[in-house]
Amino acid sequence: MPITNLLDISDDVVIGADVHMSGHTVENGVVKTARVRVGSNVTIGLGSAIDIDVDIGDGCQIGAFTLVPKHARLEPHAVYVGIPARRLGDHAISTGGPFAASR
């Protein structure tokens, strides 16, 4: 897989300041790569870290300073917080994304 295809970010995604999201990591001196997919209408809170091989479903909200560990699959329209990320509850489904009012 080419390194340029490791981050797949859909439409209407808000990424807060100081978020670390990367398709590669180093473990025991070995570089490992895997895709990170962010669905549409997702919000990632400031200071969060998204590890490799993560799939974030459409409409998810990830709270500030949350760690999403490698191989995580976050369900659509849910709220996740903590270290490691855990499901807090459901997020109300929006019909237009975070920028709908400005269009």
C-alpha cells in the first residue's frame, strides 16, 4: 500500500488542534503502516491521538484528549472518550454536517 493512501478522511470532518493521526508507527524498531479511515460528519476533539488501522464510523464524535488505539472500529453516530477510547453513548444524527449552515 503506498504511504500516500494511509489517511482516508471523508467530507465534513472537523479535526481539533494538536490531534495526532498517522498511518504509521514504530514498534520495537520496526515501522508498521496501516490505513486510518475517518467517516463523514466526524468531529475529533483537540489533543486526541488516532493510532494505525482505525476505522471511525460516520457521525462519530471523539472527545478531547482521547486515545483511539490501533485496530479500533468505532461505530457510526456514537460518542467516544477516554484513554483508551470507550463508547459514552449515541450522537444525534445530523442531516447536513457541521458546515451545513454556512453553505
